[in-house]
Amino acid sequence: MTTVAVIGLGYVGLPLVVEFAKQGRTIGFDIHEGKVASCRAGTDPSRELTDRQMAEAVHAEYTSDGAMLGEADIIIVAVPTPVDQAHIPDFKPLIGASTSVGRHMKKGAIVVYESTVYPGATEEVCIPVLERESGLKWKQDFFVGYSPERINPGDKEHTLTKILKIVSGDTPATLDKIAKLYELIVVPGVYRASSIKAAEAAKVIENTQRDLNIA
């Protein structure tokens, strides 16, 4: 079984850890020690998951030690991209996560971004950080994909395992590995987007539709 690491133990990242940890070794990473301690004690810091659900994650390991990211075959980045008052996304958490990944990831790793970004951001913002910090070359030494998170906090009906997952990758082989990984946990399966940018755009369109529905 592939070793998976998830960066960010919030309402997006922690459900991923719990589901993947039913299948095999999964590392849940967060820079906040309090979140890590809470997860180790079997409690979701955001209270989205019950203690019983947390207990089902039998192969989960929680840490704030970035060195453990080097043990993962696939690293999923699920950190928030908060929007400021001018509705401009703040990429600081994403750049910080990419910096940690770049410093520790092993050669051949796949990095999957789930954070909400504008189309093109994965390639323009994240990949240069990964290359700079790792000294590795994209599409040669490491690979990248994008799979937009689609979870609404507090929605107990449309949870991670019940929503079709959009996936994308930088090469056909990367896409295939990412699709097969998510197919392990998502009941409706996956939709393979034609490119990383197409998957990023799908998330932006969905968010706009959601805002219109709320309005």
C-alpha cells in the first residue's frame, strides 16, 4: 500500500487522513501542535468527525515533524486559502506547506493540491516553490496533481466519501495513480479532468455557483 501524507488537519484534511488510514499507513501533518495532540488523543479539533470515526483511522500517524513527509509516496496539501477583504486569496499557508513539502519530499513523490486556487496557481505558485526547496526537477524527479476539495463544513450528508472527486495530474501516469488512490475512498468514483488548470477552474465555477445559490 502507498504511504500517504496529508498536510492540514482541518475540515478538509482530517477526513482524508481518516479515510486513507482505513486502507493503509497515512501521516497527518499540521504545524499546530494543539491539533496534532487532539488528533492523537482521538478527537477532531474542529468537531466535524466523531470520536468513533476518528477511532476507525487505524493506520493514522499524526505529527508536526516535517521530516516524516519524506516517508510518503503521495503528499496531499489541504491547507486553507483564506480570502482577504479585497477577495484576493492569501497564498501564505499554501506557500508555507509547499516549502515544507519541498524540503522533505523524496524523489519520485507525487504532490496533490486540494486547496482552492485560481486556474494556473498550482503551476505558477506551488511548483516553483517545490523545485526551489527540493532541488528536484518537476516531471522528472517529482510529480504534481490537483483535486479540488468539495466539502462544506457542517454538511453531514455530502461528505468526502459521497461526492464525485475531480482529479488531475501533470502526466497520464500521475493522473492514473491519483485517480486510483481516491477511488479507494470515494464511492461515486472520480472524474479525470483534462489538465490541472481544468480541475482548478472546475472548483472556481463550483464556488461561484454556491455563492449565487446562497445569494
